[in-house]
Amino acid sequence: MNDKSYQSNPDDRSDNVEKLQDMIQNTLDRIDESEEAMAFSTEEEKQMIQQKNQNRQMSIDAMRSEIKDEQTARKNGYTE
């Protein structure tokens, strides 16, 4: 075994809002692309796409909630 001590990286929340906004935009883009693909899909594929898009929408809602939390933390002077 190695005697080195390992430390986790400090929590850096400074750009979480921006990262979450990018993730939301990417997810919205995937929803749009999948809806376009439905025009060429079988009924079974359409159902799968619709389910995935519902899951994506739930993820977006959760990310938006997290953005609000992060913005509140910024206003309250969050520091590492």
C-alpha cells in the first residue's frame, strides 16, 4: 500500500449555474432532434422517444430547480 494521503477536490460551485444552463440547452436540443426523428420512426420507436422526452423534461425541471438553489447560494455569499 501507498502511504500517500489523498484529498478530494474542493467543492467549486462558481460556475454551476452556467454548467446547468448548458446542460438544459443540450437536453432541449436532444428533445427537438428526437421529435424530428419521430417522422421517420415506427410506432414502437415513437413511444420510446416520447418516454425518453418525458424523462428529459423531468431532468430539465430538476436542473432548473438546482439553478434556483445555486443562485440563492450566490446571493447569500456562498464560498468554498
